[in-house]
Amino acid sequence: MAIRPVNREQSLREVISSPAAAQMPTFGASDMAELRQEISGLRLELRMLRIANAELERVAVRDTLTPLHNRRYFLSALNERIVRRSRYGAHCAILFVDINGLKHINDVHGHTAGDYALIHAAQILSAQIRTSDVAARLGGDEFALILEEVTERQARTKANDLEKLIGKSVCAYGEVVLPMSAAIGLTILEEDDREDAVIQRADADMYARKRAWYDAQRSAK
């Protein structure tokens, strides 16, 4: 069976002259202007949606009070570092930070003063880490740091320096200077570590230092 070659020009003329083509709507200058306006409006809506989505993504991982990341982001970052430690042997330290005496601040000066103290501590923590590190608020008066590529000795030195820095800082709330101090515990990621094990070790070390702080306070009275 012979196949006839297609004459594209003839086919196009047939389509144009067909009854269906005669029924197709025609677009004038005003129609094109309206179409351009609608396209412009859709592009604007798309840009606004992208901005809104970016803001939702930001809010999903940021703390609602302080300028730090939230617990959700911290846990995601922690598990990412656990995988890196297992696959590549990357060293990493996890620091748990607890602000001492926040209940006293809330009871004496009000919860707004307590929030102010938390923001003050968060700003110090954020200013003292590298861009590759992570600072997050876990909730209440507890914060967490992830320090990249440090030894246990370096991490302990950093924790001690942060405790001193927070303790010596002046947190002026109106005419009142709020008493600031922190207990910081830490742990180093181990090979084949687990999220719950890491948190338990850092938490235990932090509470040991917090008990030592309270003991020192009682002895000073």
C-alpha cells in the first residue's frame, strides 16, 4: 500500500477553510490587552504565593519568641549530624543550655521579664557560634547548640566560656538588672549514635551542672 506524502500547506488551507475553523472565536486588540492583564495578575499571585510559602517554611523551623531555631529544626539537624558521624566520621558536640533561676525571675518580675531574659540569653548564644553551627530553643528555659568539628575538650571550654559570658552579662529590664546564669551540659556524637541516647547524655550532664550551681547558691547563703 502506497503512502501519499503529506502536503502541509494544503492541509493548513483545508483546516482554515473548514466549518469548525469558521466557528472559532477571533481575538481583537482589546481581548489581547485583557489577556495580558490576566497573565500579569496571575504572575503577581504566583509571586505572593511563593513569598507566603517561604514565610511558612521559615516559621516552621524558627522559635516563636527568640531569634533561634526551634526544637523541630534541632532534632532534624541532630539526626543529620548522626548520619554524617556514622558515614564519614564527622565530629560534633551537642550542648544543652538551661537558664538558671528563670522561675524566680517570672515570680518576682513577671513573665514578660522572663521572656526578656530568654531573648537576652538567645542573643548571646547566637552571637558566639559559627554559621556552620546550630542554636535552637527546645522550649521553656532550655536551649541547645550543635558545634561542628570540635573535640570534647574544645566543647567543654566553649561551654565554660558561655556560662561565664551569660553570668557576667547585664540584662537590664527597665530599671531592673535581671540575674543571669546558665548550666551547660554536653556530649560528643559517637559512632552509630541514636537521637534518644544523645539527648539523654547531654541532658544528664546539664542537670549535673545545674545541681552543682544550686549547691553553690545554697552554700553561699
